[in-house]
Amino acid sequence: MKRWLLVFVVACTSWSLHAQQEPDKSYRPPIASPAYTPGAGPDVCIDEAHFNFHTLDGRFWAFAELLRRDGYRVRALKSELDTRSLAACTILVIANAQPNDDEWDRYPNPTPSAFKAAEIEAAKTWVHGGGALLLIADHMPLAGASASLARAFDVEFSDGFAVENFSAEEERAAAFAKPTLFRRSDRTLADHAIARGNRQNRSVAQVRTFTGQAFRAPAAQPLLVLPSSFVLLMPAKAWQFPRDTPRISVGGWLQGAVATFGAGRAAFFGEAAMFSAQVAGPERQPAGMNAPGAEQNFQFVLNLMHWLTPQ
């Protein structure tokens, strides 16, 4: 699970201690003009059939509430992915699926898939037939758990931790603590319709993420492009970083991308908290859309959902 390093509460959301994460139910950003009449929008299914770390009534409560306020119909999908279950969905959201409910240090390396081969084929067929998929997989081991599903769409998730490079071990915590900001001004936030919005007041200039993975998607349209200073830490076990932990330069790799597949559309993200609004620890530190630097995340989320289901 995503843990919280309490000594760096100001900026870091991947913490190493078991502080309680809860949805911030007070978070209610303004939606000047909802896209749909309340309850008349597309059906959004949030996957809860794969030991998901983010669920509708849990850490994705604010995400679901934001969509409801924009007119979407939102419900949990508690069954495996197949023709029947997917038929009820316009958009399928899969956030941090897991192969089981074991503690992460008990997972083997490489991380087992959270999805059966038949489910992957069903999802691929459904998207090509006109479905819309939002697949979100965080840092290790969550990226590994969804890698086989992503690969079906020509996206290569990497089961590691994407952080700004550091030269000494004592600097590692500071690297994790530093906010990851994507800006249109430096093109780390791509000049895509999702960032521009369909109205002037819906444009997005900056998005914040909260540690995650880095991935490659050669055939997709980039949205969030990691700066040249970023590396991917590849430990053998999640949150265990000995001095010889391998690191890969991932400048130019992605944390967000979109693509069309047949008649359908899909979006891929390597970080989940950016879609949430949570509070953590006894001081209830904000993390997600409610955090400093993430003030425009909610509009980015809405623009993304509108792109997935064009009217």
C-alpha cells in the first residue's frame, strides 16, 4: 500500500510508516458548468474485484464524488472482467489492482498479475468495440500487478519508483519528498486537448503527482512527461532501498498518456493519488487533489473523463 513518511509530511505521499489514509470528504472543488444533468451522464465502473487499494467508498471517494457532481453515474464493479460485466460500463476505472491482499514485502519479484488472461482479453475486446478504460497503477508492486493488462494496449509499465535523481543515500528521502509538478510552460504537461480543455476556464497549466512509476507508450499521446532529472528505482522489495538498488534514467518517460484503440479510448497513469483527495496521519495532511500544487488536478481529471467519452 502507499505509505507515508511522517518526517516529510509537507511534500511526500509515499511514506514508509503506516499512518492512516482516509478520504477527504470535505473536498468539494467548484464545477461551474457540469457536463451532464445529474445522474444522466455515462456509467463509470470503478473496479473492486482485484484487491484494489483505491475503491469507490475508500481512497477514491473524492474521485467518485467529483464525477457524480459532473453528472456521471458511478458504481463499483465487483465481478471479474468479462463481456457481461463490462456491458454495464461506459468507462472502466482500474486503480491499483493487486494480485492478493498480502503485505507487499511478501510479494515475489516480478509481481504477479492481478488479472487473468481471459479478463485481459475481455477488456481489450471491449475497448476496441467502443469502451473507455482508465488504467492507473502506482509504484512497485502495483505497476507490476497491472503490467500484463497495460501490455495488451502496447503500454510498458515499470515496477519501480520514479523520483528525482539523488547522489547520496541521505538525499533519498528528500527526493521522495519533493513534489512532482508537470507544467505546460516546460512541456512536461503536454499541450493536449485534455490540458487545454474545451472552454477557456477549463484549461490546466499544472498537475501534481505523488511518487509513482514511469512507463513507455510509443503509440500513445503523452500527457505527463517526466523531467530529464528523474530516475526509476528498482528494488527487489517495495520500500526497501539498499545502497546498491538499481536505478534507470527515465527522463522523457511518462506518468500519463492516452490513446485510441479501434472504436474505443484508453488512458494510462503511473500514479493514483493525483486522482484522489485524502488526509493522512494525526495532523491530517492533505494528499491528492486537495494538496498544495494540485489545485488544478480536479479540472485535469474532469477534462480527462470528458476526453474518454466525447459528446
